[in-house]
Amino acid sequence: MNNKTISVLIVDDDEAIRDILFSTLRNTYACATASSAAEALSLLSGMSFNLVISDIAMPGASGLELCKIVHEKSPDTVVIMVSGLTDIEYAINAMQRGAFDYVVKPFDLVQIAMVVERALQHQSLLAFRRHYEESLEETVRTRTNELRLLNDSLNQMLEVLYSNYRSTLRSLAQALEARDVETRGHSDRVVAYCLRIGKEMGLTQREMIGLEQGALLHDIGKIGVRDSILLKKGPLSPAEWVEMREHINHGMQIIQGIDFLSGAKPVVGQHHEKYDGSGYPLGLSGDAIHIHARIFAVADAFDAITSDRPYRAARSYRQARQEIVINSGAHFDPDAVDAFLRIPEAELMDIRSRADGQDYSMQIIGEREIRSFIISLKRNEMAGRTGTTGMLQELPC
């Protein structure tokens, strides 16, 4: 920077002092003079100065009062106080008013030049720091906005990804139901009932995702069952029952090794177990049956009882409720039954009417957990590729 761009205001009621300081500094800096604090403030109101050199004792307002005003109105301006008063209290008072330095008269001109140079270096450092802080704040604001936009974009992408993922599962479930017109819409309704019962029982959001997966894909193993058995109108023979029950193993084999379907395993593998141990394939009982499968049993039975079948008409909510209560502790987990009974009939009917849309699941399962679930899948995928835990981190919402 050319020093002539640096402006210095010299304030002293002693004309000789003003002239000495002006003559000393004029060749290096752009200088102006004032004989009083009032005149100095008038000049300061019309232009800015990098440095003010002011006497303390002047007619009217003192240099200390001028120093305070300059510091308040133009904090970037550096002030040097000059005085014949040698009492240390004056120096301390000057510093308290915002002065950078205090020079005692009579002074030597070399000393003045050094003090001025040091004061201007101090001002330059302050200006650099202020510019750096402002630049840093602007950078932080810019990066924060960029990250916010990126986060919004990522969240939208995750929601679309989950929606597509769930649509794929629903399409698969619907493809299975297309083989059997009697059960059309069954999976969607059972999913909705399961989620509502799961919410009533206090399942976590992550558990709800697993429950939804299992309810959607509970019969995926029927892909491996022959149509002659699956669609048979009459009763199955003992041999045919053996083959039909194999759909459990078929289902587990299909989802085995697919990380994002791991949450479906409890329902796929245990949805024909009964609370009293009389179910299959393992004859599990009580709490040995996964909570997802116990919830599913109630939801599945409720939908079956309240849906039309070729061999009977749909029964009422009251009849379904009575049958479920009668089988509580035998077929059904009493806790799951109690949770089901706490749900008003009107709400269950509303769920049934909305079950074929994805909005119900999205209302029950929070968007934050959906994003977290998708991110965990991507992390697991990366870990599988690299042998590490991956670097993808979960985002705030």
C-alpha cells in the first residue's frame, strides 16, 4: 500500500507542535491538522483517518474526550495521545479511552515516527483480522447453505430411494397375490395392521421397518410351491401339506444374504408358529417367537376373518375380535392381542381403506428413521466392498 493513501490527523492547540508533527509526517502520509477537539470532530465527520495524534490538554473538549469519541465512532482509527503531563494516571486514562500509545512532550521526532509506524502496523493487523473474520463468516455462511442444500437433496434422494425400495417389495408381494385372487390386497392390509399394533406395543422405528418388510414378504416362499398345490380348491393331502409347509424354507432361502431384507426374517420364518407351541416349522412357543411374528399373527388373522373368501363372506369386526380373544394365549400372544384391542374399530376400518397406499407406512415410520435405514444399508454395502465400516455418516433432519 502507498503510504500517501494513509491519512493522519494532527490535533493540538499549539501551532508549533502541529507544524513540527505535520512537517515530520507529511512526506510519508497524507496529513491534516486541527487546533481543537471540535475542529477535529468536524473533519472526522466528513472523512475517515487511519491515525489521530492528539494533545490531551486543549481548550474545550480534551484530547481524552476526543479519543473516546473517535474510538466509539470509528473503531478502526488508531489514536496516539501526546502530552506534557507525565503522571502515569494520564497514560492509563488514555489507554482506557482507547488510545494505542501515549507520548510525553518534549518528544523526539524519531520516536514519533516509530510510534506512528507501530500504530499503523497495529491498525493494519486489526483490519486484516476483521477482513479475515468477515471472510470466514461469509465462507461459513456459504458452506452452510451449500451443505443445507446438499443435505436437503440427499434427504430427498433417500426418501425416493426408500419409496422405490418399498414399491419393489410391494410389487413382489402383489405378484405373489396375483397367483391367488382370494388374497389380493392382503399383504398391504396386514402391513398396515402390523404397523399400527407395533406402534401400540412401543416398537422402535427401526423395528417397525423390519416388521413392515416381514409383513410384506411373509409368503414370498410360495414362489417355490407348485400351482397345483397352492391353488387347489379342496383339502390338501398329507404329502401336499408337507410341500406347502416348505414355503417357509423357500422364503428364508430367498432372502438369505440380502442385507436390506434381514429385517423380514422373523416374520418370513415364524409366521406360522403359534403362541402355545403348536405351530410350524419349529414349534416355538411364547417369547421364543419373535415379537414381529407374534404381531403378524394377530394382524393376519384379523384381515383373514374380515375379508371375503370364496367359501365364506367376510365377518364383522365384532366377530373377528371375539375369535382373536378366544385364541389369545393359544394361537396369539396375549400382549399383542391386548394391543390390538386398544385400537378403536373406526381406526382399523380407516386403516383398511387406506392400506393400499404407501402414505400410511410413511406416517407411522418417521422420515429420519427411513433415511437412517437407507444410509445403514449403503454403509453395509460399502463395508462389504472394502472390508471396512465405511465412511458414510448419518445426517441431522
